[in-house]
Amino acid sequence: MRASFIQVSLLITSFLCSISVCAQSSLPLPGCEAAPEAQKVIDEKLEWNMLDKMSFNDRLALKRKVLEDLMARYPREFAPVNSYTNLMHQYLPQDYRKVRDGWVQAAKDHPEDPFALFLAGKALIGVDTPRAIELLDSAKAKAPTFALPHLYLAATYAKGKRADKAKTKENIDAFFALCPASTDGYAQFLLAKDPSLEPKVAVALRAHLAKETNPLRLQSYTLLWGLEFRTHPPSEHDAVRAQVAADLKRLESLNPHGNAEWETHLLTGYKQSGASKETVTAMEDRILHDYPHSNDASNIAYDRWDKGHPKPEDQTDTAAWTKWQQEYEEAAKGWVRQFTDGTGQESTWFYAIQNDSAITEKDGIAATDAYLHAARDHESPSDYGEYEESAAEFLVEKKWQPARALELLQNSKAISAKYRAQEDPKDNQSDEEAKDSANYRLYDDQETDGLILRAAIQSGQTEPALKLRAELEAPVPTEKKRVSTYWLNRARLEVIEKHPQDALTYYQLAFQTRLDAPKIFRGKLDDPLADEARALFKEQGGSETAWVEWSKPPAGTEQAAEGRWEKATKQIPDFELADMNGKTWKLKELGGKTLLINLWATWCGPCQAELPHLEKFYQKTKDRKDIQILTFDLDEDLGVVAPYLKEKGYTFPVLPAYSTVVGLLDGFAIPQTWLVDPHGIWQSKQIGFGGGSEADFEKEMLGHATAAGGGQ
């Protein structure tokens, strides 16, 4: 339930009064961990499995009530304040601004209170970053042993236009000097930017956990194991696995009767310890038996089914993909019936039928209704528009209920516009970050507008589409990969306005500017551009022969030359990394070769689909003198990588590189492939796996590698 202005004002006044009182007292500043009594309330009253089953409104109301009570009882504790402000920022942005203004005013009223200065500084990061830095520096100066200002200064300097590696390191070092065993997620991410500090933190965290008995806190062993694997060379990983095995014995003795979450934590440990396949299977069987309706059991069931039903390697084999789809839907029906502890069953079935060309309209509509009903109940108003767009896209693709699809899309677009208008300015974005953000919004708008235009054509309702004219007729995007969609949407608008000749002109421009022609995926070719343009061309009396010529790109057009590849904007670090077999790879010693570096992780679904192609390509190129394939593994739980490689039979070089990549990039998507030329210059990158056959993959990778190598 949304708070009234009076409620929010009263809360702020009460909390700030508490700050004022504490500023004049000897009560301590927040420490490295929340006070046990406050953390106990959070653990028990905001337990995530319980929250997951609640409606969004009930969940929001409960969180607010618990956190507001904690803030009143423990005004100098950071954990409830941080959770509360994050909650308000995400779901009630207008009310959050009142809270933020309150923190800023408290800092003005109590300039000697480090906690008030810190809260104001944290609140202003990204909004008025210079002032945020001043406040955080002031809090740090007034209380040198107060760790939190160091953490948020490190975060501020870690990226953006004020990025400063030296200041990031200075502050993250200071934070961990004060809180050497911190498991804070933000701190651990920043720690990866200073890998020289990781061994010390691992030692401190191990000593801390040796005294711990709370099962929730003991789950931080997963974090510890990740640190220990990353801070030891692969040649010492057997010793790390032995230590993990010893830890597991202690954990099982401390909490012999846990829950599904605890058992899954132990299972992760056993996988990293190098336990036998039989041991791991027995643990999975225990979770399936003891917690048959849990999300944890669901994950095990899906993984087992996936291993037993490999996806067809040939994307063009329609019969094989039809068979696989039928088997998958049967399995999904069983999962929906069985795994009822959490929410999401409706989503499981809705997404299971997305690629089913044989699903009946009755069943498809029923799945859509259930999906939207569940989303309306459990998702936030700000997120609900995304569910509406997914439902509308399904209806548009199937050409079912186009008027309803149009209504859903209009509402989704309105929700997006509303929450965009409430976003704070981002004054610390680098030029590259601002460009990426603008490009993402352009992509999002183009996709939504394209669906609105298609739904309008299908339904015959032209008015909603015509309202988009100004947006659609904006200047041609500068981002090459968005140009084809721009012309495609212009063509659709002309179809709606019954200007077929103009529409055909724009369709042809869309053909000429697209960088990557669609490939057959799961036995089907999905190419709305070709389908729409060809239908209109034939309606105007065009012949098949003329269509073939008309739809060709003009001579000299470099269609598909770039595809999903983008120019790199950073320089790759001069790395020196050991692979999983102990061999050391140095960038400076690879000069003269074109490098194809694939970024992946064991938990990444698209990576799992791409890696078999990569392995076959590696086998064909491993003896070449001009090309070298490397992979950077980004698993934080590095102990699971060696068993995964053994199970899959992959032989390409795997370099544990989580810290290297986090140190270079502020965020990343995988799978991702980097192309580095023979001079060590990072030329381009490709994000995602586009599917296609083994031959398509080889042709694309080899073509780009050869071009980067100057045709060697």
C-alpha cells in the first residue's frame, strides 16, 4: 500500500530526531555487521521464501512495517536504513525523494555527526556526486574507523566520469582493513577490482566463519570457497578441495537438520570439493525426496532433464526440434504440478509454449491469462509492464486477439514512460555509459513500437499507431545495428496509412541496412521483415523474380559484415593468467596471433549452447600459427569449473578470469567474444550467442579472425 505524504513525513521526522539524539550521545556508529538482534528480526520476519509467496502489495507493506520498526528501535543501524531506502527508491521513487531530502537536511543540521553525513552522501551519489564525495570524505575524516564511507567512496570512484583506480583501491583497502571479513555483496564485487587484497580477505573470512554457528551466516562459506579457489593457482586446487571437504563435515555437524536452502548450499560445496558423481547424485536425491515441492528441487529436476534431453545440434532439423519441444512441454507440465512452494509456475508454462507452433489458441490464451494474472498479483507496478509486453508479443506472433495485444502494449509503454519520468538524473555517468543507456532505451522503444505497429495492422486500429508518428520519424539512429529496425517501423507506419509505395521503399532500406540476416532457430526461420515486405510486394503485383532482385542489397553494401560485433572501447589488460591445466598465458607473448577470447560461466544457459560450437572450432584451429582461442571463465564458484569441463569433455584453454574482467569492466553480459588483433589491440566484441549451425559459427569466427589478422 502506498504511503501518504503525512506518513512519510512523520517517519522522516521521527528518524531524524533519533539521529539528532544519537549525535549528542555516545552510541556507536554502525559496525561491519548489523547488530545481532536487528539482523535476527530481518532474518525471521523478512525470510525470502515466505515473501516470495506473498502478493506484491502485502510483501511491500510487510517490508515497510518491519524496516520502519527497526529504524525506530535501532536508529544507528545501517542495515534497516539501507534496505528501507532501497525499497523506497525502487518502488516508491516520489516518496523516496522526500526520504533523501531528509538525509541531506539532517547532514546540514548535524554537521558533526558522521552517520548523518554518511547517509546524505550515500543518498546523493549519482544525483549530486561532487557533494556526495564531500559528505563521505567529511564523514571519513570525522570518524576514521567508520567503515561505510570508505565503501561508498570506493564504489563512487570505481566507474563513471570520476573513475579513479587509485582512489578506488585506497578506499576498498581501507574498508577491508576495518572490516576484513565482510561478506557485503557490494564490497565483494569491488574487492575483485583489487585482487591483491583477496588472499587477506579470504584468511580473515575463514577465521571469522570458524567461530560462526548461525546457518544463515554459515552459507557465506560459498563466498569463502570462491575466494580461495580464485586466490590459488590451479595446481593448488586439489588442496583447496580437501579444505572444502573438511568444511562440509563441520557444517553438517553444526546443522544436521537444515532446510532445502541449506541442503543446496551443502550440495554446492560437495560439487566444489570434487566429490564423486555418486555422492552428488545422492545429495540431489535427498533434496528431491525431502523437499519435493521446493525451488531447489525444481532446479535439480530441470538440470537432470536437460542433461538427459540434449537440444538438437542442427538448428535446421525441424523434426528433431519438434520432438524436443513436445518432450519439454510434457516435462514442464509435471514441474508446474509438483514445484508449488514458490511462485512462477504460470511463467514456466507460458515460456515453455513460446516456440510451439502447434499450441491451440484456446490453450495459448489460457496460458497468457494465467501468466498475466500471476504477474498482476506478485510483481511490482513498475515491472508489470514488461509482463504485459511479453504477453502481447506472444499474441502478436500468433496473431491472436490483436486488439487485446494492442491494449497491453499501450499500457506497457505508459508504465515505462511513467517510471522513466521519475528516474533521477545520473551525473556520474561516463560518456560510454550514457551512450549505452541511450542505446538500450532506443532498442527498448523500437521493439515496443514495432509490436504496437504490428498489433495495429492486425487489429485494424490505426489511432494508437499514428500517435507514434513523431517518435518514429525522428532522425535515423547513429547506432548502425538499430538502423534497420528504424526503417522497418517506418514501413509499418506507411502500411497503416495505406501508402504502399512509401512502405516498400522503407522495407527495402530495412533490408539494405540490416547487419545480420536472421538464421533458422529451433527448426524455424523468424523473419518479420521479409514476411511483411514480401506480402506487400506481392499485393502490389510484384512477381517472385522481381522480389528476389528487389530484396537483394545493392552492390557494394557490406550487409552482415558487422552483425552483432561492436567496436571495443577499452584496451585489454596485459594479462598473465594460468589456465585450469596450470599453463600460464601472457598477452605480450601472444603477439603475432589473432586472439578470440570467449567469456563464459557454467551457470550461463546461452554459454552452454555456444560452448560445443567453440570446442569444435578450437579442434579445427588449435594447430594454426595465426589464431589462438582462449576462454575467460567468470564463475565466482570456481571449484565447479573443473568437474564441468571434465563432464563435457571440453579441451579449449580455460583461464579463471573473474577478477580480471571485473577489474576491466563495470558490468558484463555473457557469453561474449573478444577479438584481439596480432598487435594486442582489442578490436571488437560480440555479445550473446545467435544460434545457428556449427558451420555458421565457424564461418563467422574465422572470417572475423582472418580479417583482424590482415588476411594471414
